[in-house]
Amino acid sequence: MFRIWGKEMKDNRMIRDIVICDETDDTRTHKIFHALDQICYEFDLSVPIWLDATIDEFKRHAKARFYQDSFMDSIEFDYLEIQIIEE
């Protein structure tokens, strides 16, 4: 099972979170993108842009933070964080 935890953070506090489970036979990359799409749909957000710094962070720690500069729309929180919790 593949699980990703998505969190909205503001002032070092979690506003809301969700865990997305994916049991398909897709590649790891497809599962990550699909989970991010689901997280953004549930939180009613536009899908963020993967900046080079975000990609590097995700490769190293299996965790990424999307700040205001990754979103086309204005956001009401400090950042959206996704983290792989099970592969």
C-alpha cells in the first residue's frame, strides 16, 4: 500500500490534514501526482507547481512543502506539505 499525508500549515500549526491511500499498480511518480491531485481537490486548492527546490527536497526526504510561490491562486495558509508515510 502507498500512503501520502497532506497537511495545511499556518503559524506552525496544522489546520487540516488528509491521508491518501493508493493500491494501484501505477509507478511511484504517478501515485504521487495522483495523491497530490486528490489532496488539492479535497482542500479546494489549485494544484501547485513543482519548483526545482521542491523536487530536490522531495527526493532527499520523501517530503515536500509548497509555499505561496508554487500556487497560482492566493492561499490562506503558510504552506501545503506532502509526505510519503508508507510505500
